[in-house]
Amino acid sequence: MKKLQIVSAGFMVIPFLLCTILTGGAEAKDVIKIGFMGNLASPASLSSRAAAQLAVDEMNTAGGILGHKIELIIEDTKGEIPKCVEMGARLILRSKIHYI
């Protein structure tokens, strides 16, 4: 089960990080911010969150992406569509994340 979570997180995170690398990404001193939105009362969202955090921790332990540390910012949508829109806007506008 743990391997499945790591693979799932990799399929979610790696394409976005590759886009950062190929487009030049952030400056060397910047942190790559990734947003995670989910219903944190749901077991499926909790396992996805844990897998994403594990992937981020492993990448940071290995030195990040081209020297950039990765930060995972987590928002609870409570399973409500209006909350999803609100949290997405908050992540983009306030937290200045690079990817959701």
C-alpha cells in the first residue's frame, strides 16, 4: 500500500516539477510551492496527502529540485465545491504556489 501511495504521489508531483525545470522555474533562493486540496476527513484524501508529503520529504532530503526546496501547502476543502474554489484561489493568490 505504501509503495502505491509513493507511486501515486510521483505521478502527481513529478510532471509539475519537470515543467518547472524545463521552463527555468523559480530563482535559486526560492522555494517551489505545491498546493494540496482535499477533504481531510476522507481516508482517500488523507492517504493522498500522506503520499504527497512523503514524496516532498524524500525530494527535499535528496537536495530538492535543482537546489530548490519544495514546500507542500495543504488546504481542507471539507468536500464542498465552493470550498474548493475558495481554497484554490487562496493557494494561488495568497500563498503564491506554483502548482496545485
